[in-house]
Amino acid sequence: MTIVILLAAGSGTRFEHSVPKQLIELNKRPLIEHSLDVFCTHPKIDEVIIVTSKELLDPVKRLSKPYSAKVQRIIKGGSSRSESSFLGLEAIQSRDNPKVLIHDAARPFVSPDMITGCVNALDQYDAVSVVVPAKETIFKVIEGRVKQIPDRNFLMTAQTPQGFRLETIKKGYEKIKDDSLSSLTDDCGVIAKYLPDTPIGVIEGTEKNLKITYPVDILMAQAISEEM
């Protein structure tokens, strides 16, 4: 069994738009619907849990009606991405150890191949992430000065979906209790920090799987959409 947690609770403060970015239209469809459609039509996905903000609960419920066969729960998220992930995990009602994919709804170009890759990799790993090679030279900067320039050949940029066995990711989140959830930027970071002996597999992503964060990103997304 594979369950998707679709994160759509972000406030989008950097997006600077009157419409919440989850609902802004891309090719005449709200952004969240692009991801929702790919996951809900994928044969390896059994259930989708949408985590959104209190203000968006009603519109997201309306948008998800055509996908009700797989979207069985829409819940209110937390004040940070990690809190929303945790709440999504807590909402899973399974006594088994299902596969769980966590995806940012702000990435509208997730592909069926990425989903299949993550699901299949969870037969071998307890944690996986979609990644792309780093294109730019990365500086490690401390107090305004470059302290280290890592070899770019060994650097990857993380994307979503990220996949986990439920028991493993929940065990990682249980170890956070004394720390701040808001300090974590993705879910594989929970594994890397709190379960460092757990290998994290990687799945090849694509530069098209961009995350809509700033206004310019929606322009890039429109250009990508026209090419597809």
C-alpha cells in the first residue's frame, strides 16, 4: 500500500500574490490540481491525504471532489512545513508499514516515472528522495566569509516526492520532540539528523520539477507547461 501526503498548507509569503499559490492558475487549473491529478491517476497510489491551511480547507475540498476515490482526508496543517508533514503522518490510519510519499503541492510537474521510482525504491530503502545534480558551485559561508567549496560532483539538489516506510519516518519525527520542527527544511532531513544510520536512496529527477516559490517561478512554470 502506498499513501501520498500532499502538502499545500504553506502561506506563500515569498510568492507575493493576492491569490494563495496553491490556487493560482497554471494552464487554467489551480496549481494543486496538477500534482493531485498525477498522484490520483497513478496505479501504484492507493490513497492521498491533503494537508492545507484552515483558510483553504473549503476550496481544496471542492477541488478534490473529482478525486474522491483516493482523496479520503483533507486536514489542517501546522505553522511550518515539518509540522504539516508530521500531522499528515499522524493522520495515516494503517496498522501495517505502508509506503508513504510526501510531496509539495507547489511542484506541479511531478511525473509518473518519479512516483514509480520512489515507490519501487522503497522495496530496498526505508527513505528515498528525488534529486538532480547541483548545477552551480556551492559556497559554505560562515559570518560572511567563504569557509568551504564542496566538490560539486558529489552534490545533489533535493526535490519531492520523498518516500519513506511509515514506521521509519514516524520514528524520526518522534525524536524531534525536544527540537524545533520549523528548523527542518525537508523530511529526509529528519532521517539524516535523527536516524543517521538509515540509508537514503536517490531517484533521478528533472529540472522541470521546479518548486513555485517566487513570482518568477510561475512564469517559468508556464513556459515549461507550453513545452510539454
